[in-house]
Amino acid sequence: MKYNIDELEIKIKNSIHDLGFLVPNVTLNPSNRPDLGDYQYNGAMALAKKSHDNPLNIANKIVDKIKEFPEFKSVSVANPGFINITLSDDFLISFANDSLNDININYDLGINKTIFLDYGGPNIAKTLHVGHLRSANIGNALNNLCKAVGAKTISDIHLGDWGRPMGMVIQEIKTRYPDLAYFKEDYNGEDVDFNLTNEDLIELYPTATQKAKENEDIMEESRQINKELQAKHKGYYALWQKIVQVSVTEIKKLYKDLNVDFDLWEGESDNFAYIDELFTYLYDKNLITKSDGAEVINIKEDTDKKEIPPLILIKSNGAVSYEATDLAAIWERVHKFKIDEIWYIVDKRQELHFTQVFRAAYKSEIVRRETKLIFNGFGTMNGPDGKPFKTRDGGVMPLSDLLDSVTKVCETRLMENITENREEIAKTIAVAAIKYADLLPFRNTDYNFDIEKFTDLNGKTGTYLLYSCVRMNSLLKKACEANINYSHIKTLSTSNERKIILAMLDLKRIIKRSFENYSLNEICEYLYKITNLYNNFYAENKVLTEKNIDIRSSWLALTKLIFDNNKYLLNILGINIPEKM
Ligand code: ARG
């Protein structure tokens, strides 16, 4: 027999069918009156309405039919027709032991799809700022969640490595160092001795864009350079490659610190290689029209409640648009891979852009209707005052500075007992604090950065979770050192153990809803809840010195279950548990 709520619901449904009531499904809801039962079934009321009978009558009939199930300790009816169910200890113990043997049973939803995830989206030569944090955190966690539920995934960082700003940066370098080989007529692709660092780029980018904005000659020259770059002018292209390489090295370091990774490191430049092919296709389909010197695709639909402007492929100044690049990205992706869905984890303010791109992709049949294009917009992380996050001098807050400042707080406040590996552990804790706080609100909502709150050891925080997990782990290690054996749960001796396992029973539904809502908030809440329940149990019982051997080994097995499961969930969120804390 399989012990989980889904199976139990099916079993009850079959019994209700035997009574002649053809309910499509049965849902057991966790009870909000635990004194009356663990779960509640409310279907009798609807059935009574349909069959013009009394709900109590129907509830009693159902209870008569199911009350002998071995899964139940007790079943009862409450007015006006609720059925309250208390699960037997055998059921809870068997379910817990199944989960202990194979954590996967609570995660694998048999999702048999290939999902392509587009997240990260940092821009070359520009500082990664706090806005890029959420795309990386949420995207990486959703990627892990997809894998946990059984899907195949392909993740792509989608670098912003193409477009006019690249022309501006090259223009500025050319003005400063006109003698560089890149700018010589006869440049032949050889290595150039030009020492360019990320710090240089961080300074160059804003200077170059500012100058171009203020001076039309510089702007025109940048445009020209960009055009030649896109036509693979030897010198500009080689310099651009150098800029990308310097920038990507830095970006990789930061993402590694954040425990975020990608299968593909493609950029807009890679998509650009498909632009000609794409345009030929769109011209052949007669989808492109001219409008005020631009080339556009009309994407209005009859049912539109608000105006959806046409998608601009080529701007009136001749430049290929951001929209066109994203359309080319879709083109490339569906030609290269067999994909069922593409998820975009991007700032919610880009929603219109994606509405336009998706409509154009379907209308032009670049993707089939069955291929789902999904925009998963996220809200803004604001500064502590609720306003856009800025540095003291008013600039955008670099992501690395944010990470450093949280790491410092963790190191000075949370690590008194740690002498070895301090730097690494502080970073692990800081990443947990940042990520948990970032994933806790529903994806779409804004929130404020609050260093005190995020690192509070006693709050709903990543630090609290890590601290609790480290303690579970150390209990298990002590048992191991003392040669105390345990393998599975044999008995439930306190009410807190029941509560913990009942919470475990909820997990599969939470995983399902998280996957369906493309959000990690419920998983974050769940981790907090189950960890609290475990900590209540821990505070009440002295596990290692318990005299009754069956009870002691059951408690250790339960601890292992919660530790393994928390570790698995934290891993989905992209959070590691340090050895010590
Ligand atoms: N680089 C873009 C930005 O910083 C985000 C890219 C989002 N992904 C996409 N496929 N357009 O705004």
C-alpha cells in the first residue's frame, strides 16, 4: 500500500462511488481544528444539495463506508455535514519511513516536459546591480524546482552583450587609445597587448554613454562603430570579444558566489546571428509592415481591452530592436531544442515587451500554439526606506557590494564559535539570508531590503533555518560518534511528532502549487513551519539520552528525515547548509 494523501483521496472517492455518488474527486483539507481531526472532507454538503438530501445523512453514509480503513484512527461527522478524519499512527509512520527511504516521493510529479528557462540577463561591461539579483535567485530556484518535479530543463543566462552601448564603449576606448592595433586598417585578428580590467569597464560604460548622450557627433560615431561591429569589422569585433571576456569572467565569479548557474551562456549576440534568417521568414509570411520609417509587426487582437502597440523590429534609425532580438532568441531556441515551454524570469516592468514578443512569435508561427511562452515577472527589491535601492552617493547599488555588506554582518554577529573557514561560512550564511528573504514574498511583489531582519537568528529568515539545520546535523553526528544506531521510525510517542509528519504530508501539494504558480514563496513558508515544529519537538525531548531504545531511534530517524528534507528544499532555493554555525 502507498501511504500518501493522493492515494487516500482516490480510495475514499472509490468508496463514495460505491454508494452511488459519482463525485469527480475527493479533496482532503488539512483541518483547522486539529482537536477534531487531521483532515476534513467537505463534499457531503455539495452532494446533499444535488440529491436533495440532508448533508448529515450523506456524511453518515460515507463514514459508515470508510470508517474501517486501516489508514484511519478515527472518523467522525460534525454539523452540518463535515467529515473529520484522524490518521492512524501506522499510516503516518509508514509515510514517514517511505519518505526517509526516498525523499523523491514528495517531489516527483512526473512532469514530463522540457522547459527552457531564461534568467540572469546581466549586461556586459555594466555593473551587476540589485535588480539582477532577483532574476538570478528566482530563476535558479525555479530551474531546480522544475528538475525536482521531473522536468528536463535548459537554462540560459541571456547576456546583454549586443547593441548600441557596445558601440559607445568601443568609441570611448578608441578616443582614449587611438593607436591600439584594433583600430588600424590592416588589423588582422592578432592578439593585442591591451590590459583591460573589469574596473576599467565599470568606469568606461557610464562615461561613454553619458558622452554620447550629450554629443551628437559621438553618438553618430558610436552608431557607425556599432553597425560595423555587427557586420563583424575585424578590429571592433576582436575588441568586443575582449570586453565580453573580461566582463563574463567577473560575472561568473559573482554567480558562483551566489550559487547560481546556467547550462548556456548565450547572449543577444548569439541570437543576432539568426536575425537574417528570421527576417526572411517574416517577409515571406508578409507580416512586416512599414510605419514611420520603422518596420513593425501588427499584433493587435480583437479582444484587447487596452492598446497593444505594434512590435517594432527595426527602429526608424535602422537599429535592430530588443524585441527583434528576443524573437530571434525564440527562433534559435525552438530550432535547436525540442522545448515544451519557455519561462522568462524578468523584471515585471518588462511585461509589455514580452506580451508583444509572444504574440508575434505565435502569429508568425515561429512557435506552435502548444509551446507555452511564459512571462514570470518579479517585483522590485527596494532599499530599506522603500525607495529604489541606491548607494550613499545616489548611484545604483552594485550586487557585489550588497553581498559584501551582508557577509560582514553575518561574520561579526553570527559566528562567535567559528575559527576555521570563517570567510567561506560567512558567505554561505549571507547568501542564505539574502536568498531566503528574496524568495519569501510572492514573486510578483516588491519588498524592502532590511539587513537586520534578514539576518535575525530568531525570525523567519535564512539564518534561522541554517542554524536549525546545523543543529539537527550535529545531533545526528553525535549519535553516530556514540555508535547509536537508528534506521527508521518505529513509534510515535509525542504529539509534536505527529504534527511534524502531518506537515510532511502536505509537502507534495506545496511543491505542486509552487510549480504551478512559478513562485517559491510557499516553499519558504513551509520550511519555516516544519523547522519550527521540529524545534518545538527538540526543545521538549532529550533525544540522545532517551532510555527507551525504540523511542530514541525513532526520534533520530525523524531528525534525519527533517534534516534531509530541509536540505533538499534549501537546495532547490539555491541555499547550502554550512558544517558549523
Ligand atoms: N538584459 C536585460 C536587462 O538587463 C534582461 C534580459 C531579459 N531576458 C530577455 N530574454 N530579454 O534588462
